[in-house]
Amino acid sequence: MSALADSEPIGTGNPPLGELLVHRGLLTAEQLDAAIAEQSRSKRPLGETLIALGFVSPATIAQALATQHGSLLKTEYGYATGFDSERPAGMSGVPPATAEPVQAAAAVAPSPPPPAPVVAEPVPLPVPEPAPPDAPVELPPAAAAPAPVPPAEADPTAGRVAALEAELAAARDVVRAFAERVKQLEAERDQARVEVDGTSAEQASALEHRLDEALAQIAALSGEREGLAAAVSERDAAIERLRSATDSMHEQIGRLGTLEAELAEARAQRREAPRTVDAEAFTDRIAELEDALLVEVAGRNELEAAVAERDARISALEEVVREQPWASSERHLLFFRGDDGYGLVELDGPPPLPGARIDAPGATGRQVVTRVAPAPLPGHALPCAYLVAA
């Protein structure tokens, strides 16, 4: 008969395997809970799970199963008589299964064999009556010694015992290695948890907040840059139109000067011309020159008005460029690369406009303002002018 290490009792009225071990102090309640959890995952018997986890030895499981059975029992971990049984006298081949190497004996069977003829001896031994399959096996009384075993039969038993002891030692080595591997994996797991939990929830929240602020600053800076670029483009176009109008006005002024010179020359000729010269022709020429002069003067006035209008528009555009979100700031920051590395200084007043050339404290030579944006420090409300060497 072979019994498996499970959590259910074999005999009626006996406690389950785990409760039996806990009750006898061979296993703690925490170890039992851990073994039951592992059993639900691996679907292996409870006794096998307890041995694999290194909580108990195979001999202890064998003794517990024999205790449940209530009599001598052959298990997959060897023969066992139970925790409360004593080794019968004269049965040296069937020791109890404990933490020591398991001794297997082929001379004693867990269930009684069918009736067989008694070996002829000077004093015949009583043959026990056959018991039901599930009934506990009754050991012979201490006074009844078993029949002597012939030497031919003793040698195979001793070899089998030695083989079982070797298998038990190998199994213990495997269990010990498994337990050490479990401890190593648990240490690695704890170390990984420490590394994963190194960043607290507060630090993670602060990093996310800083990231959101940086993204918001980037979005605001992009919008501001696009607006300034549009204003600068419109200003450049207005300046180009103003230059064209100015060139045209200069050309008209030159033509006006030419007409004035011709008119003065005509008037002088009329005064100095002899009486025989046709006065009417001179008068017509003077009238023609005066009309042309009036036309040129009117054109010049229109150009001057256009130039004044464009000057006003350029001033308005420059004012738009000059009006920044930080125009009313009382303090600002300068971010630049100085002689000893990057520097960040705080100064009074609003920040300088992009394109301005300034002297930064700690930097050799003048610096050019490339842009004005929020400060690089999270949560800092001051504007910052970013500089490069001129």
C-alpha cells in the first residue's frame, strides 16, 4: 500500500495533515498558510509541497501519514509507524520514519498477507487473521519474535536499505538546494521592490507637476514666438514699403527742382528778351511750368502724408513688439554662458527686448538677447532673458 502526502485524512476521525503537523509543533500556522497557497497554484499534494518548501522533512510527512492511518504504513517516503507508536520488539528491520535516513524493510508489510502455511520451526508462530483492507494493521506482540530470516534474504534487504538511504540523501540535497534558491530569489525580489519603490509617490507627483509646467511653458513660448514673428514680418514689410515711397518722393522732389529752375530761367528770359520776342509764347510756357509745379507739389504732399502714415504704423508695430507679458515686471532674470560656465542672475526692472545688446555680470563682452521666456526654474514667476555672445 502506498500513501500520497495530501491534506485529507486517511482514516476517519483523524485531523488533516497540516493541522496534525501544526498541533505537534512541527509546522507553524504561517508556514501552513504559505504551503496551502503554493499548493493551490502548483496543484501538488500538500505533503510534497511542504517538503519542496523546506518546511518539514520527508520522514516527518511519512510519520504524519502513518499517524493518520493509525498503524504501520508504507508511503512514498518510506515505512513509518506514526508519532505515537513504539518500535515493536524484535522488528529491527522496520524503524520509525524520522529525520534520520528512512529504513525500508521488506519483512513487514502494512497490510496482512493472505493465510500462508507456517514455516516449520521448533515452536510454530501464530498466524494473524486477515484484516479488512482499510483496517489498521495489528503488530504481533512483543513476545512473539519473527521467524529468523535466512542470510540469502537478508542481503537484498540491506542493499535496498542502502539504496533508499542514498536516494534520501540525494533528495535532501535537492531540497536544500531548492530552499537556498528560494531564499536567493526572495532576496532578489526584495531588492527589486526596494529599487522600484525608491521613488516615492510625492517625488513622482512632483516630477509630473514639473513636466506639466515645462510643457505649458513650451506651449506659451511657441505662441509668443509666432506672434512676435508675425509682428516683425509685418514691420519689415511696412519698412520696405516706406523705403519705396521715400525713393519715389526723392525722385519727385528732384523733378520739382528741375521745373523750378526751368521756370526761373524762363522768367529771366522773358525779362531780358527783346520786344520783338513773342511775349505770348513766354507767357504760355510760364503757365505750363507753373501747372507742372503745382502737380509736383501736390504729389509731394501726398507722399509726405503716406510717409507720415507709415511712420505711425511702424511705431504702432514697434509698440506691439515692445509690449510683452512682462513689460510691467519689477524683476527679471538673465541666463547666459559666462567665463566660469552658465550663469543665472536676477536684476531690477522688466527684461530687455529680443535683439538688444547688453552687458551681463560675469560674462566677457556684450550679449545679445535671443528671446524672453519664463524662468527655467519650476514654479518661478520671473521672466528670463536668454543671452548669447554678440
